[in-house]
Amino acid sequence: MSLNIIKNQNICGAVVIPENPISTEDYASTELRYYFNRMTANPVEIVKTNEATEDALIIIGGALTNYGEERLSYADDEIHWYTKNGKVFIDGGKRGILYAMYDFLESLGCRFFTPKAEKIPTYTEFVLEDTDKREKPIFEYREFYFRDTMENQNYSVKYRTNERTDEKYGGRFKFANHCHSFGHILPYSKYFDEHPEWYSMYDGERKKSPRGSYQLCLSNPEVTEKLIEGVREVLRRTPDARVVHVSQNDAAGPCQCENCRAIDKEEGSPAGLIIRTVNAIAEALEEEFPNVLFLTFAYAYGRTPPKLARPRHNVAVQYCTIEACFAHPIESECGWGPNSDMSHELGEWSSICNHTFIWDYNACFWHLPKPHPNWHVLQPNMQFFAKNNAKGIFSQGELRENDGCDLDELRCYLICKLMWDPYCDFNKHLVEFTDFYYGDAAPMIREYIETMCKKCEDDNLHFNTYGHHEPGPDDYSPYVDYLTPDMMLIYNEILDRAEMAVRDDPIRRMRVDCIRLGLRYTTVRCGMMSGEITDAETFNQFVEDCLAHNITIFQAGETHEKCVRVMADKSWRK
């Protein structure tokens, strides 16, 4: 059977919610009214009642019982919507009820691509086929580090990410603190002078590492006791937290004191001492915080699983993929050393840990505008994480206050679709986005993506989070073999055709122009370093064009002014 949703350019009934709705029921009704008003250009009625009404068409949450429908038990992010007796019933978990509402709108042809680009069809008539859809995501926790998801709560719920939403949007999968938390809990500036023995030894001295960071001396029992105190304080400040970070600092290596090195040798990895420490903290605080996961990193020197230590039932391990080759899936035999290790390590972690999370990477941090063709990696890696029983995903793009030029909006949309369902129709989502966002230029944009990915695959080229064509911490160049001068000519010719296709469409022409800035960044940056570009006009025009497109950051964590100064000084990075 089928159901009339819109007839004669009017919705065929009212949206019904309880007389005293909870925040998500109320928000779902107002969103439905907004989008139906856009689809029909006619107002939609919202009825708040605890009784059945004859003109009801869409019934939300607690109002289901008005019509004799049983409310089921759902996971927080589980969605359920169905048609029955000429009505649409929308329900789900505390966030899932909103996800279900947007899923229903998507069944009517709505697409929520970006906060600035939504596809809202208009209808005189719309008939919906009978539906009963109930599903929940594989990953309990889903977060993408990008402006559109991190700074737009109303869009986070459309993307179905769940760590940045308040109660209006169903609440969040809440973390009590930030990552690299050793430095926040036992700051060097506060405690080192009185307790240098709490901090790592490097080259025979208690000090910061040559890279300016530090770790803790985890074999010192005083450090464990102090961490227990610090973590307890963090959790008491955030009693509704689901997870607390107890994780190593960034950049520095492990403590080199005799005791720490002996345990590292026994465990076959510095991760063993980290797990022993986090286990002690989790055990000490479990009674007071029985529902909290104590999360630590499998990152950098601590990425390899230990031989002996095993995470407690309330300890989570977040495996970090920063060293991976992002031109090829982690499971591929591409020849990039870390990939071979990672394809086994995550499986080992998942076999010894009940709660494995992932920290994945989807940007070139030192050259943010540079093309980063990881498109063919996105779905295989997400499926790899799912296969290894990951419970949550943090996918790190780059949180930019302004826009990016490396198809960032497309990448955000696709990654969020994959975090919800790693086995979704990836190509369908890619085509739908590019067709709408780039209009008649869409086929060329997909050709641009495929040409760059194919170059990497055919020639077995590699790149990582920092843009190296070969591993090396001092190679800051954006040059990689898929961006050689001959390939740049090919990419620019494709974009020439894309611009021609939308020459009379100013919005989509602007979006194509933005993509080309990634190629121009590579040309200008490398040209200035090599001396091939010596005139100020070329450099200034590039900076001016970036500002016109609201692109102000070239390097993660730096201001626009500093990024421009570094380029003007003909430096890779400072």
C-alpha cells in the first residue's frame, strides 16, 4: 500500500506530539513543519495533544500511544519510523528520534549536504510507499572534527554525529576532558620544580624531550596516585560523562628511566606500562564512577599491543592511524611500512580490549589546502574498523573557522554517512552530493577525484597526514608524486572543463574555483621555495583569492597571518 503525504500542494494532515513534549519531540515537530513548508509553500499544523485526532498524519514519540501504538525500547541512537493505518509514526532513542525524523525527510527527497547547501524538493503531490525502518549504527560514538559538525549542533544531528549536541538535540556521548590528558592532569609547569621524578627521563635527565614535550614516569607509584586524584576531580566536575581521557601527551617519547625501560622490555611495548597505569586508575575509581570508560591511546610509541597487560573491562583503547598511508586502505599490501603493522595491531587490540575506539585522520595538517586524495580509502578503512569491533570513531579533519578548498564539505558528508553505516552505497552519496553542489560540473569533479586517486594506485604512491611522499619527520614539502607538473596540467585541464560547464552558474563556478586553489597552493608554495616564483604579484594574488573564498588557514593550529608570513619567508613550516 501507499500513503498520500502531499496533495494539492498541501500536507495531508497535522504533525502530532504530546501535550507536554520533551525537547526532542518538540524540535522534531518544528523541523518537520519548516521543511514541509519549504516543500509545499503552505503552512503545516503542529498539534500538541494526549488524545487521538482525526487529521493526524505524522505522529512523533510519546504521541504514538494516542493511537494505540506501543513504544519500544531503543538504544540512544536507534531510529524507527513506519507507516500504518494511513499515518507515519516516528520514534527512536533519545537522539534516534531526531535521526528518524531526518531519515523520513530524506525518504521524501531532502538532502542535508552542508549548512549552506540543502536540497529541498518542491511537490504538488507526493505518495510514500509503506515503510517500516528500524536501524542503529555500528559505532556507538561518532565524531568528525570539522567546522560543520563541531560548531553547528543543528547540523551535527543531521549528520548523525553525537559528541557535540545538547539536550535539545538528544544530548551527547559525553567526554569528561580532552585528549593528551597527562599534560592537563599533571601539568609540567605546576609540578616539575617540586617533583621532577614524576616526569620522563630523556638522555639521563628528568626534562622535556628535545621536541619540547614530555611524558610521565609511569613506573613511579606516586604518579599513579596523583593521576587517580586528578581523574577523580575531572569526573566529579562532569558527573554525566561517559568517557574520561587518561592518555599520553603528544610528540614526546616514553620515559627512559631504568624502571620504565625494564617494564617496556617485559611487555614488548611501552603500551604495557600505559595500560597497567590506566587499569590502576580505572580500578580505583570504578566504585564511584561505575558507568565511565577510562580511555587511553594506542598512539605513536604506544601503538603496539603489549604482551602481558590487558585492559580492564572499564578501560577503552583508542587506536590512532596517524602513521598510515592514506592513498591505500590499511589492509592493502601497498608497501608503506606502517600499514602492514596496523592491519594486524588493531585486530590484536580488539582481541584483548572490550572497548576499542578509533582516531582516524582525514587531512594533511601541514598543508591543509593541498589535494588529499584519500577518497578510495574512506570506505575500506571504515569497514576495517567495523570488522575489528570498534565501538567509536573520531575522524580528524581540520576544525577551520572558515572554508577549505580540498573538497572538505564533500569529505565531511561522506565520512559522516560512513560512520553511521560503513556498508552504505558510498558512490550514491558521492554522486548525489556532487550533482547538487557542483551542478553541470559534477562529472568533471568526479573525474578530478578519480584521476588523482588512480595515479596514486597505478604508481603505488604514498602520502600520510603530513604530506610526505616518503616517511621523514623533517620533510615538510607539500610535494608528492601525484602533484608533479605533468599531473598538475591534467588536473587543471579537468577543472577548465568544469568551469566552462558552469560558466553561467555563479555559485557553482565559485565552488569549482575554490577547488583549484588547492592546486595553486602547491604551485605557489613549491615555486617560492625553489625560486621558480620570484614575483610578489603571483603570491599576493593567491593570498587575495584565498581570502575571497574565506580560506584563511594553510597549516593546522596556525593563524592566517602566521601562515602567510611563513610562505613569504620561503619556509615550509615554523
